[in-house]
Amino acid sequence: ALTTLKNGKDILVAGQKSGAAFGIDPDTGATLWSTVFGRGGVLGGVHWGIAIDPELQQAYIPISDLPGHPTDVPPAPGLYAISSADGSTLWSATLEKHCEERSCWPGFSAAIAAGPNIVVAGTIDGHLNVYRGTDGELLWSHNTVVDVASVNQIPTKGGTFDSHGPMLAGNQLIVSSGYGNFGQWGGNALLVFSVEEEAAQ
């Protein structure tokens, strides 16, 4: 993700499955900073993408660390807010594991999205969460692993959030819920949420 710092300097922020996030000079390719979260590995670290809030000068880093890669480093699944300027950690949000199924893993694998002072992230256990950008407070959460009445009358249920992430469009939040690989919960739900215009401002 390319963003511009308050000093006018462009910086490219990237994450990888190792669990590392990098700040890179887009003109030279030089690494300006790096920060590591968790153990990384085949199903660890950053999977599908990060998000940026240019106004807050923050990058949001989702970490999966799904079991499956033996290592002595403990897993650190969660959502991390870091400074785009130097990679320092500003806050983190972690989840409780609420069952023993693989799909209950409290990690973030899917791509995420950021809006003004919010970040939207779907979890491996099928929850769609909205956090406040300044401090990581959980503002709203919705369990999508439920049967849903669909507009086309096809039986519909959500599941794990993985791969593609949420989209913010005006006062709507649009997501696809369900990903059946790696022992996770499949699903076939395309969900659209909306808020009142006044509340969205």
C-alpha cells in the first residue's frame, strides 16, 4: 500500500507471511523499517493484504498465524496498528478462541479495509469486526456463521473470512462470508450492511 507521510515523503508499506511488515522507499527500494509479528509460516503472518489510514498515518496489519507450521516462536494472531512512518506498534486487537474447531482460530487471514478512523476486518471464526483507528476499540461485531434469508431464496450461510476482504462504499459495507479450505467454515453469503448517513459521518 502506497501512502504519503506528513513530511511529503511517499512510503510503500508491505506485509508478508513471515509475519513481517516493511516500510519501503518506493523510489529506491530501500527498506526504511521493519516490524515482526508472531511466528509467520505457511499459514502465518499476513495473507491477503493490509490497509492504510493516510489521515492517521497508520497501517493496519492482520496476522493469521493459523496452526500448521511448527516453530518455537509462539503464534500472535490479531490485528495490529502501526505507524506508517517508522513501523512502531500503536495498538493491537486480539480475539478469544471460543471452541476447539480449527475454524475457531482467533486470527485474521482475509484482506481488510480502512475508512476514516475505522478499520474493518473479518476473522477466521466468521466474525466481521469494526475497530476505531485511534485506539483499537471494538465498535461493532457481527457473527456471520448463521443462516441468512437471501433475496434470491437460495439457502445461505456465512463462514470463515479469508482471501478477499470487505468493501466500503458510501454508507454501505459489503462482504463475502465463507471459505472452506484448510478445515475452515465454507459459506455462500454476500452480505450488505448499511448505517444511517448521520451516523456514518
